[in-house]
Amino acid sequence: MSLQSERMKAGFSQQGLANASGVSIWNIRHYEQGTRNIDGAGLDVLCKLASVIGCTIYDLLESEELKELLKQVT
């Protein structure tokens, strides 16, 4: 999945997600456009986004390697 697909599935606009999560719309736009890699986001940002959208951090990550590491620690 991706941030954009999870956001849209939850019914949020980019601005709505920014307002609800406290994550800047600039970051959200760049994660969705691929100019910033969400895999490099801080844990606090990932937690805020996942909590508001109603998904897991795993759902937001792009790297299969990171997903495997996350599986190992949860």
C-alpha cells in the first residue's frame, strides 16, 4: 500500500490528513509524490499518520526490507 491509497481509502484529503495528524501538508505531499521517501520518516510521523488513517505503520512503508524488520520486532 502507500500513504496516498491509505489516505484515500480512509476518506481524507491531503489537507484533512495534515490537520488531523499534525504532520505538515508539505511532508504528506512529498511522501505521496515520491520526492521524499516515507521509509525515512520519523517514528512519530509514521505513528501519527497510521493512527489517524486507521492503518498500521507496516501499511505505510515502501521498503520490503523495512517491512521484514518490522515483522521481526512486533
